[in-house]
Amino acid sequence: MVLFTRAGCHLCDDAREVVARVCGTLGETWHEVDVDTGPESATLRDRYGDYVPVVEVDGVQQGFWQVDGDRLARRLTGRR
């Protein structure tokens, strides 16, 4: 699971808390990618820049702007 974020984004801070809680409860791993830094930043900014935070599970976008913890949990448990 990937959470795409950017620095200084209050929605990203909220999303990070939801993702950490849900993944912690389910024992899922996740990582965070800043769309403004790193080797793929130009591509990521083009793809997600107006939508961060964005959650992807298995390469499929699950949500943006506000992360629904219940929906994320259903998606993560449904893939097992």
C-alpha cells in the first residue's frame, strides 16, 4: 500500500494517521511517497499533484483528498 503525499499538506497529515491506524490494526505494511521529491517527482506531481493525499492498494487508486478508513480496511482485507 502506498500513500502519496507532500510536505505541508494538512490533508496528508490526516491521511497518514488513518493509514497508519488501519494498517497497524490489520498488520499491513505501507510506505509513503512524497510527490515533490525523488527521482520520479515530475511524473508523480503530474499524476497526483492536485489530488494528494492519494492511496493506492496493489497499484489501484483507492481514494484521494480524504482517506476513508473503513473503505481502506475493506479493500485491504478483501485482497487476502
